[in-house]
Amino acid sequence: MKDRIRYSEAFKLKVMEELRDAKWKSVQEAARAYGIAEMSVYNWMHKLGFEHLKGRLIYVKTRTELDRIKEPVAHSDRGCQYASRAYREALEKLGWRSSMTEELHCYENARTERLNGILK
């Protein structure tokens, strides 16, 4: 059986802070730099309260993927106001791309829909 490597809380916190401060572009990059498992880093995020970083840290393999991510996107449900020609033309003038949930897939927007239901 392999010996488990134990990391100090100070080291874990250091890695999380470096990710927060964008020293590393992704969890994969940080894990590779320190020779640790990616899953360990994700577990530390959860344990140390850095889960908000999960949405910010991404892994891209190609330049095309990176360019696509840099493009501003307005994501919405399929409401008529978002599907209207005027809205789409306004986004186009701003240089934004429109993105909508798939038809009949309300679960893509579940958190927002739940909050709206509570507020109503």
C-alpha cells in the first residue's frame, strides 16, 4: 500500500491563495507545479472554503478554446425578451454572443429559478 502524503494546512492555504490571486491559470497547472493530485486541490477548495474558485478556474487545451472564452456572452433562458430581434441586435452591436438554455431544459437554470420562486 502506498504511503499517503500529508500536506500542512499552511501549504494547502498557500496553494488556494495562489489560485485565488491567479498565479496559476488552472487547478491542473497548480497541481502539476507542486506535484500533487488535482483531486487533492479540489478537496482543499471544499475544505478551506474556496469553492467560489471552481467556476473561475478553467482548463483550456487550445488557443481557439481560449479565444472563445474571452468572448463576452449573455446567457439567458428562452424568454421572448431575450429571443427578440432588438435584443439580439443590441448584443451584436456590443460584440457579445447570445447563449440560451436548451428548449425544455429548465434544470440548466435551476438555482436561478428556485430563487425566483422564493422571491415571488
